[in-house]
Amino acid sequence: MSSDFCILFDRVRDVYMTITTIGFQHMQNESGTKCSILTALVQPAPPELIEKCQVVVSGAKSLLVMSTNSVPTTIAMKRTKLDSIFACMNTDSSFSSHVQSEQKLLKFIIPNEAGYMIRNDIFEERLRGCSGIHKVVGLVEPMEFVHWPQFPQQGLSQLLRAAVCCILIDDDGDSYAQLENTIESQLIQQLSLQWTSPKSINMRRLAVVGEVRQINASWRFFKAAHALGVKVVAIGPRGHWLGKGGAVKLAPREASIEIDMTVDHGLSRRISNAIQGYNLPIHGLTTVTEFLLIPVAQAAERLGLPTSPSESFAKSVNKHHMRSELSPDSCRLVSSLDGLVSQITSNERNALPPGPPWIVKPCFGWHSLGVHKVTTLEGLIKAVGKVSRQTAFSRTGEISKDSGWQTDVLIEEYCDGPEVDCNFVLLRGEIIFFEVIDNFPCTAESSEGNADSDNFKETRNVFPSTLPPSEVATLQEALHQAILRLGFRSGVFHVEARVRNSSHQYQPGVDGEPLDLRPNPIHLAHDASVFLIEINARPPGYVDTCATAYTNGVDLFALHILIALRDEYRLRALSQPHQARRHVAISAIQAEKSGVVASDDPWKDLEERSPTIMSRVMDPIMNFGKGDIIEDPQLSTTPWLAAFTVYSLTSRAETLSICDQIKDDFECKID
């Protein structure tokens, strides 16, 4: 390499920084895109060089190549790339004095092979939270063609032009030598995927139907689409936030189409008509909303767009059909409370599944709403009567005039083994991604809960599961076959199950260690088996999907988008997890009482009080804002007050400890 160095300058902001090479090496990554790492020292330029820049350069920004024996010459570089490098050097919202006053260490990733970026923010996604890395900024556009420098002998300037990512190294007092091995190891582990495609990637257009979440719980879906080079056309009801001009930066979309979203037999036709009436070709159609899966699949079938069979979605959404296909003896459908009472009083054989206890739930529903655990026949009859009066997919509990929204009641056998969430990504029947998450005891199963409870809100999820490999393998095989039996071959699936006769159980540790899934001291006579709860033919909820991305580097929203477009190359590439997975936990915070939220921003307040502990928090969510009314928090229909995700690069125990500390320190005033 040449011994030259470069000056990055911004005449408008009056910022002039020299970049000097201090290291260059090819990354030893056998399974991913071949690349090299350029390490550079960045520091304020001396006055004499600034003076030369001002004389030679006419533009506001440029890359200046300097050598001791030549006149300064400018090298063309995309303005957006220069802006991004400046953004990476900057650690706060202002450029000027902060950028120029410090010496910084940067790493640049340069591809060793030519190809098209499969996702332009892949480095930010995969390197988030790495030790020793302060900031990661991508330097490429979606689907951009990248390659090794055409004239590498010209030195640093050509390498910077070819760079696809800029990384700011932490300045925490440790020497660079101490950090180097850690950072190099993390780069190899986190970038162990093919992040370029040898073939060009065509722009695709995706119609997204019925986004029911607010922007703070959906923006990563739209961000993923943009990073993939996918243009989104949003289809929804009149007045929806996606149809308004705001939030375009957080949720980029090409257009919004308003239709009547009443869930009736005509909805699929209205969706297909909207797509046919759009003036540009649409290549895929999808939704992440449970009650829209069937009509969206029907519309895709009518239009000839990629989809799983609508009949398969019908089986998965109807919890009785799903259970009947897979384990008919574990559940009973109740269409009439009088009929159930008659069967029970006459001691009719097989009137009920094994029990007590039993689980009572709506045949159609979501978010554990309307789910009851009962331990007596009296409690069973009461719960069935209550659930039968509820409306499917609603928090109101009021029956709609549309009979299609009413729901039969399902009575299920209860299994007390540890509950897990299992996320699958299938392509033509093959598992290309799988993970198991420990789902801690819900509110109905906590020690302070009543024997009969109608509150099944989740409390904590921890990634990855601590179950033994044999039980994880049992879950994978049994649940994979269950998905296939419903008729699915490709898709993202969020499956809930329990492990019967597991070798592990939830219990506190010694010396005040928090509740966790630990080995059962009692040896069980029977082998572990799988008790299926439900199969959701969609990605998990927003916070859970974000946590999977942090744990594994796999964005299930992106994979859901690619499946709808049948983009198999990128689907396989982006399904590759990190070589070393992190410890991640999602924890929920319940309001202490009903009332009106008086706090402006509890998460911002906590960050100001405890910045160190909040540095471990990702995607904190508030379900209620200032002025919102919180109903009785003990009701299953009242959402959690807040939720958050934390991570540890060290241990699961540290993750749980951080969760407990945050819950203790979190403050939200409710009047």
C-alpha cells in the first residue's frame, strides 16, 4: 500500500480531519463474504494542510489525497458516503468542535469480491452491541454493486472509495492492542454470512395489509423493507397513520391505499381489487396481523402472488382446527354453555379433556386475551360463560354485531412443563432457521396468583433457551412436523409449546439468584415430550422479533418480507445466525394501579438517572403515554405499562440481574 494519507473535510461545517492507515488485513472468514479490514487513525488536520485544502478544493466536501512530494489532488467520492463517514466519527448530534477535538480510531470494511448488497444496513444489524465498538455506519445504498478497489495500488483513497462500512472503536481507556483481538473475533463471528449476491437484485414492490401496530412498534418492519430495496405499498383503513404524511422517515413507503377493512367475506376481494388498481406492478402481498392472514392469502391466491395455502392459514388461526389436526384428545370445542353443562351433569364420557386444571380460551384470539386457567368444574363453567361472550381479536370484550367476530370456546388440557416459544423459518419444507426461547411463568402461574386466573400475560422471555440439547431437538422435530401437517412449506412461524416431563423447572437459585429455568433435582421416569399450544403462521410480536435480531443477527421481519417475494437467495443468506449468540431477555413492567399516566417519558428519565444500566437496554417500549388512562392492571385486557429488552455478552445470570435492576429503578407516575 502507498504511504499517503487523506483529509476528509467539510467546508460548510469547517471540519478537517486527517485519515492515516495504521493497519490492513484480510479477514479470515470462511463462511461469509470475503473482505478486508482497514484500520485508520483520524485526527484534526494541522493548519498548513487546512490551508492547502481551502486553496485547492472548490466543492463543499471532498476527499483529499495528500503526499509529501505532490500537490494535493481531489478524489471523487459519493457525497452520501462522505456524510456517513462524518456521522460515524461523530458521537453526538453536533459536528463541529466535538469531531475536531478528539483523535479517533476507525475501521473500514472493504469487500474482496464483487457483488450486490443483500441488505444495506447489514453491518449495523449484525454488529449492534459488540464489545469495543461504539458506532457502526453503513456506506452503501440498497442493492448497491460493491467490489475490491479497481486501482488498489493508489492507496488509501481507493480503499476508502470501496469501503462498505465504517466502524468507530470505543475509547474507554483500554489500549487498542487490548481491543484488537476482541473486535477481530467479533467481526468474524457476527459477519459469518454471505452479505453480497453474485447476481444483481431487482427492485420489488410489496403490499402490506392492515398494520395494526403504532409506529413505535412497527418501524423496524418498514426499515427492513427499505434496506432490502423493497418498496412498500400500505393497504389499510381510512385515517390510518400509514396513510398520513408523517412518519415517512421511520416507516418509508411508496404509497398508501385506503379500503374498507371490515373483516367479512368481501375483504379478500377488496384487497385484490386495490392491488389490481395500483398503477405499478406489485410482486408480493403480506400481513403480520393474525385476523388478516386468511383474507390476505386468499387475495394472493386470486392474484397469483406467492403465498401459503389459505386453507393452511384457516387451520392455524382456528385454534380448535389446529389442535384437532395434531392432538385431538387434548381439547374440546364448546359452542353452547348449556350443552357443556348438560354433558358435565350427565357424566358424559370424554366431555372434557384430561384435567383439572384446564385452560379455557377463545377459538379465535391473540395476545393471551380471554385465556383462563381453572381448577374446578364450577370455575370451568364460569370461564366458558365469560369467554363465550367475548369478541375475537378484541380487548373490549364486547360482542360485535357481525357474527363472524363471535367465537366458540376451546377447553384444553393443561401442561405444567416449562413453556417455550419456538421460531421457525421454512423454505420448501426445510428448516433454515430455528430458535428456542424460554417463556417464564406468566402471571396466572406465579406464586402470588390465584388458583383460578384469567390473566395469562407474559412476564419475561430469555434467549436462547437453557433447555438441554436433547429437549431442544425434540421440540424442533415435533413442531416442524406439526407445521408441515397443516400444509405449510415456507414461512416464518412463531410456535408456542411446553415440554412435558422436562429435566428442567423454574426455581430460584442459591444466594438470592433470580428465578430461572434450572435442572430439576427430581429424576423423572418418563422421557420429555412436546405439548403444542399453538402455531402462529407469522413472525412473533414486535419486541420478540427485535430480540431475535439482537440474539442471533436474524431479522424475522426481513425474512417474512423475502418469503412474500420468494427471494430465496437472500432468504437463505439472512437466515444465518451469529456464530456466538448473545444472552438477551425481554421483560414486562405492569402498572401498579389504574389511573392516568402523569410522567412525560419514564425511559428518558431512567436514562438520565442511570445511563450505564440503560446502555444495556434496547427498544424500550411504552404502551401508554402521558394523559392515557390505564384500566385495572390485573385484567387480562389491560396491556403491560412498558416492556424492554436487555443483553449481556457475559452470561444469562447477568442478563436476569439487569432486568431486575431496571424493573426496580423504573418509575412512572400514575394519578
